[in-house]
Amino acid sequence: MRPSAVAKSGAAENNRGISGHVLTLHRRLYHALNLGCKNRESAKKWHCPDFEIQKLVIRSIDAFLECISSESLQHPLVKDSVDDMAEAIESILESKSQTLTRLAADVSVKMANVLPGSMLQSKVLDLIGPLVDLISAQELQVALSCATALNSILSKLSSRKDIKVLQILKETNAVSLLVCNITRFCVDDKPIEFFLEMASLLSKILWRWPPFRFCACNDSKFLNALDAAKLMSDNSAKVVVLQLYSTLALCRNAADKILESGEALMTMMVACMDCSNALSVRVEAFKLAQCLALSKRGCIQMMSICSEPLVKVVIMTIKTWNSQSEKLATSQMHVVKEACRLAFVTRWAGDHHQYFWKEGVDRVLLDLLLDNYDEIHQMLLEPSENDLAITVQQGIPHRTSQISPTYVVQGESAARAVVMMVYSRSKYIASMSRSILSKLLPSNSKDYLENLVKTLKLGGSKFAIPGNLQIVVSLLSLACHSSLPKYRKLVIKCEGAETLIAFIRWWLKNPVRVKRASLVPHLQDCVTEQICCFSGAEEWEGEDMLLLFSLWVLAELVHHSALKKTYQSEDQIVQELKELCSGSMFSPGSRWYAAYILCFFGVYGFPSKMGKRIGKTLGENENADLRLDLVNQEAVFVHEVILMVRCPSLLPPQKSILAEKSCRGADVQQDLHRKVINSVQISAHVDRQSLLKLLEFVYLGYLHGSDDLVKNLKILSKHCKLEGLLKMLQRRAPNWETPIPRFDLSPALEPANHHFSDILVEASTTELVHWKCNSCSASAPHLHVHKVVLESSSDYLQALFRSGMQESHSQTIKVPVSWDSLKKLVSWFYSDQLPAPNFGCVWDNLDPEEKLEEIQSYLELCWLAEFWLIRYLYEECYDIVFSCLNLSTNLPAKVIQVAADLSQWKLVRVAADRLAPSYHLLRNSGELDALDNNLVEMVRAASVRLSREGSSHQ
């Protein structure tokens, strides 16, 4: 029998603060509970088969919860009762009686609503499973009450319980049941309350546990039901529908799917933003648009559907800030803030920018920032820079000082805005901004600039977040000052350039990676913390804020001074900047400004690992198939396949005819082994040195050129339509969001270009049944490739092709890997990029066998990379397998044997270490029986080692 909690509490004084009525109901509760008994299968679970006793317990719990006040919640008597009530409710929910389950579900709702989150962290977790089982109950009220209770419980549970709850929700198929219920709502005659509860609960689960988004977004019936539900006129229904779409759009894959067929949804979303709707509806509509625009691709796709109306409603909403005489209510302010967040889509380039200008975004922003906007607006109509500068200074005396690190948090946005304006690609904006800035800044700024430079000199140790933000603001302020000749000279005199170089070197040795959103409060939101399947590669500044802006300022100083000629360690600086350009771990912005600075040292372009490999073939005649003839009877031998991708203007015209024949199905296999050298006569206006430098850029991705060559190279690159090189030669500063030029030869693999191929590659094993090549008559699955590309990446293949042995004369190379592995290998040869597994919710929803199949090719390529002496390929494949083993607890047991069969002992040891904590469980369950004895011994040894390490730390 269960002892009464009154007896537990002891002396009567412990019941002070509890009314007699509460004590009475508490005694009745435990009297009813004591009529039950312990479950024989579980020493902790309350159990009673009697219907009337169960009914009495439910009514007693209900009455006790009803009388609990906010003052009595913290009393031990109440706290000690929570677990006992939860156990009883759990047992009754599992009964077969519809009457009892309905009553228990209603009491679950009351318990979840009455008790605070701190009391719902232990036994209440056990209620989730039974409640999920009942959300698909035949009796409508039972299903509704269970969904309501789950909504309340999940809202109050601590994030520390997320892993346990995730497992419970997986085991009970909660998302599948909810998806089914929502789909049924659109078919069956269910009340709208049913849809609201189920959709709200599903939205909450998808928000908090990303792996479930895959199940929902890949259910076509559910998506069709959601598409139909968006037409409902009820405001509450609109809110939950928009919330569901938002939580789905937090997954990149789901967002793409929504946008592919989302014209009707976009129309509904924009309509919901209108001021005629309820504030809650408008907020959710703005949030959905933000989620769809989390990526550049998503933003552009959304804007292509509804750019003009969306921008118009955003601007109209922001205007309400000052359009009302009285202060906006908190709820209205919430809508304005969400509209401002959505306006942040301007960070992505696109046609929507012109609509923001059309709607007067400049006037709206000034209206938000300035109290004397009307006066400034009049001056803009009749511009006078002096009067405008004075008026702005009078209107924002507290804001101009925010460029100073004294107000770092508030000043970052102001300083960034000024930087973007003074360096704008619009000559008018840049000129006007610099003119006004020169009038606002004090004439004697030497002390201030010395302090800014001094801030950077402190960069010899790791900074806390406030320190990082202060450095960012200092760099932005230096960028502003450096845009003006007078202050630029002061920065140089303060040893600004030398300090920046030292700071950049320090950063490269001690990378301080931080995203802007983590430093600036107004950019911090919970949305970005919940996204999945997104790549951070799209962020132009990424986590390199300190590096990017230090390079930015240094570039401005180098551009406008002869300082570059005084560097004593120019070679070292150039080498460091070249490494920065080629480093994929750096943000695109940092790499662009490093390349921009290199222009002033005679280096034009982007060094890369791919360019380094292909560059080795420049000047070699072994696989050359094109001769460029100069007027002085000199010739340069090159490779048609490289020119076809990198500089097609240098190809002979007849190649286009061959390409056309290839597309029509001409058999090019017979020409694979025949080495034919075509020729092109180069214009008399082109000198050999300029041509060689141009080819250096084509083969390496960059070139070294002295100033006296630049003029000729500009003309040549223009005629050859090399726009990227031309801009570099013109030393143009990069525009924000300009993508990094890729050294990618993948177009050479397209069927239209197969006539450039001189060898075929086949896999040793393939599952392809139906295969047909339109370019040749070879019957086995194969890929058309090029010796020059393969040799540049593998010393083994180079030796093979030049050995004189039988393989060197063969038109086909058999690669000892699967077809899937072969495709990945060739992709890496031509792009220096290895197709990676689709991590995120897609990966999370694969079963262990599917995951093993996904990484099988990377294990094969690890083995092949060692055999063919391709170090970089091995490192990439190893890193992918290593990441997969870390992401999946049940994968190492399957990988370890495959890795051992391929002699990948480094990965075998990694897998053994991952299995070590579960060694005894795996051994007892028989899961290790399929492994070789030596592998089992490796796992056992790793387990012993882990135990010893744990003991040594105790």
C-alpha cells in the first residue's frame, strides 16, 4: 500500500500555507490511490483493474488539481503528489475503457495547464507515450484532449529532455499519426477544433525536433491536405497553417519543395500580411516568408513569384511605425518588427531591390531613424550637402557617436550602414555619402584613429564576445575613415597598414570564428537555431567578420597609396594571401578581398587546388591536341578540353561542327586513340608573353603579371570574353555577395563535349541493366574522360598512361570500384568537389543499411585513393566517413567489417572506438558475432582502454 504524503510531511507545521480544503482533498486523493496496488511487472507503477476505483482516482486528481493555487504550488505536499498522480493517469490512459480514457485525457490537460514546467520534468514524460497512442482514438473528444495535453506538456518541458522525448515520439510514430489525422480532417467531417489541435501539435514537434520534417514533407497526401487547409477563412486556422508551413520551411529540402509548387501559397501568404488581417495572422505570414528566404536560392525563387506585392506590404507595414500619432501597441510593434526582419532579404541580390527603391525604402528608413525627416526630405529635393550634413548632425547627435567603440552594440549597425554607403557600387550614393561623412567627422581625428589602431594591436589573445564586437566596430570605423583621403593618410601614419597585416596574421593562426547574429542582439532569433539541411556556404561574410573587415580596410589603404612598394616581406604576404584565396574554410568575402589585395602585387585571379593540379600540364606536350600559332612562327601547345571549358574563344571554329555531330550520335570511340593536333592562327596583335600569361590564368585560375603587361592582357581578356580576369586586371573592388569563381571542368563531361574525350573509364561492378551511350558504341556503362585531367590528379595514372605497357594503349580503363564510386571519383577529378551525403533530416531518416549503402562508395574511394596515390581525395573521403560515424550510433558496427575488408585500418580504429562504450551490450546481444575475431578483439581493447581512461579521471 502507498503511504500518505501527509504522513511523509511529518509535523503539522509543515502544512502551513495549505488550506484545510486542500488537505481534505489531498487525503481523499491518497485514499483513492491506496485502493490500487503496485504493478507486478514494475515496482514503481500504480495499477488497478477496477473501473470504479479508476474513476474515483481520476475524480480525486481532478478535484485536487482544481483547488491548487499559485501560492500552494511550491508546497512539498503538492510537489510530492505530482509523480503519484502521473503514474495513476498513465495507467488509466492505457486502459481499454473509452469513458476512463476520456476522463484521464481531460485530467491530463488540467495537469499540464496547472502545474509549472519544473514539476513536469520527471514522471510526466511517461504520459507522452499513452497520450500519443490516443490522438488517433475513434472518440473525437479523447483525441482532442490528448492533443491538447501534449501541446501543453511539450511547451513546458526543458530542452534537457529533448533526446528522451525524441525517442518516445519515434517509438510511438507520433508524427505519422498527426499527419494522418490532418489528412483525415480534409476528408472526414471533423470540427475545426480537431484540425487546430493536431496542426498546432505537429507544428510544435517539427519546430523542436528537425528529423521529423522529412516524414511530413515527403507525404504527398499531407501536403495536399495542407494546400486545401490554407483556403480556410478562420483566423486560427490561418495561423496554424502558416506555422506548419514555416516549420517545414526550416528544412532546406522542404522549403525547395514548397517553393516549386507554391504560387497559390505565396499569394495567400502575401494576402495574410495585409493590415486587414488579425495581427496574429500577419505575424505568422511574415515569419513564413522569412523561413522561405533563409537561403539565397529560396529568396530568389520566392521573389520571382511575388516580389512586387510582398515588398509593397513590407514597406506599408513598416510605415505604420510613424504613421500613427500614438505609440504602437506591443502586438502591433511585433508585426512591424517581423516586417523589418523580412526586409533583410535585401542582403541577397536580386530584382526585388528595385521594388524596395520604388516603394521608397530610403524615405521609410529615414523616417524610422530621424525625428527631423520632413526637413531632410525637403533638402533631398533641393540638395545642399552643407545644409544636409548640419541637419543630420543636429538630428542624430546621439547616433553619430555610435561609430565609436564606446557604443559597440548599437554602433555596429550604424557603422556597417555607413561602410555600405561609402563603398556602394552606385557612384552617386558613394560620392554623396563620402561628402557628407567628411563634413560630419571632426577635423582632428588623429587621437581617435590611434585608438582604433590600438584596439587591433590588442589582438594577440582570444577575445570575449564584447571584445570581438568592439574590434568589428573599430574595423568598420577605419573603413569609413579610409574612404576619405585626408583620414586615410592619418591611418597610414598611425601604422594602420602594418597593424592590419599583423592582425590578419594573428587571426590566421588563431581563427576567431563568429557570426554577426551572435554579436548583434537585433539579429538574434530562434529561427536560425532550428534550421536543418542548410549549408553555411552561402553567407558571404560567414564567420570571418574580423578577417573580412581587416582585409577590407587593408585593401583600401593599399589601393590608394604606394605603401605596397615598401613592404619588406612582400613575398611572404603574397603567399599568405594566396593560401587564403584557395582555402575553402574561409568565407567568400574574405577570399574575395584577399584576391583584390593580390591584384596590387601583380597576382590576378584565385589560386585553388584544382588549378594547381591542372596548372602542371601547362607547357607539357604529352596530351596536347591543339597548337596555337603565333606570327613569328612560334607555337604553344595546349589541351582542347581545358580551353573548351575555360576559354572557348581560343578553340578552332570547326570544333563546333564536331560537337554538333557528336550530339547527333556520331561514333567517336574510333578516334579515342588517334592523336590529332589541330591548330589555330593567333592574331598578329597578340604577343607571346601576353598569350602565355593568359594561358597561365586559364590553366591555374590566376596569373602573375607586371604592370607593363596589364594593358595588353586587358585587351586580350576582353576579346577572349574572360570577364572575370578583366575585372581583376581593372582592380575593381568586389561587390558584396559576388560568388567565388569556380575552377570547374565538369562541363567537359557533358554528352555534347564527348568528342574531346580520349579515353573511357568503366567500373568493375555495376547494377545498371539498361545502358546506352549516344556518343559511342561501347556497350558497358562508362564515362568519357580525358587523360590530361586524370594524369594531373594522380601520379599513378600518369605513370600508367606513359609506361608503354598494354594499359597505356588501351582505350578503356577498368576502375576497381562500383559505378556509384566511379561517378563520384570522376566528379572529383573535374571539379575538386566530392558529392557528399545528404546530411540533415534526410540522413536521420535512413535506416542503418541505407546509411551503409550511402557511405560504401566513400570507403571504396578511400582504398582507391591510397592505391592511386591521391592524398587529397583520401582526406576528403576519410572526413566524410568519419562524420557519418559520429552522426550515427548504429553505423560503426556495420562499417567496421567493410573498412577492414578494404584494409582501411585507420577507419577501423575509429569505428572500434565508437563501439567501445557499447561493447558488452553488443557482445551479449550477438551483434558482434558476424565480425572477424580480430575486429571483435579491437573493439574489446578499445572498451578496456575507455574504462581505464574513465577510471583515471575519477
